[in-house]
Amino acid sequence: MVDLFAITIPIIVIGGTILFVLLPRYGPHYTSRLLCPNSKRQFFYHWIPGATLMSLRYGNKRHLKCPYCHIQNTFEIAKTRVSKPKKPAQQPKA
């Protein structure tokens, strides 16, 4: 009979590799446009859903520091997700 411990260790190692190495590299990436309540300036935040243990704890909220005023705030990242990045305006052909 195969030891249960000998089976679970490789499963945990393979699952951890998929979760922490392959998913952040090749998985879905999202961008949120956030507005700081203190400085009233917008900035972009790039994130991967479910890639960290903190995302399982806090859900769609993140505690981030604003890159402009450096004050920590709580932001809803799923509600402010940008579906498609804006394309640059095309210049008229001469």
C-alpha cells in the first residue's frame, strides 16, 4: 500500500507550481483604473485574480498606496476594471 504522505506531497508541489509560477505568467491579467480619494488623481493597477493568498482573504479589495500622495487607501479593483485599453488616436494620412 502506498503511503498517503508520499502521494500528497507531490500533489501539493505540482499544485503550488501551477498556482504561483504558471498562473501569474500565463494566466489572466487585468488592469484597473483607480482614483485616489486624497489626491484625486488616477492611476492604473495591474493584477491577477486569485494569484496570491491575500486575494483570497480580502476578495476584490486591495490596500494600496497612491503613487502620488503615498497614503494607503482601500480600493475596489474589480469594479474599476478596464475592459479594453484605449487605443491611441490615429493620425490622418497625408
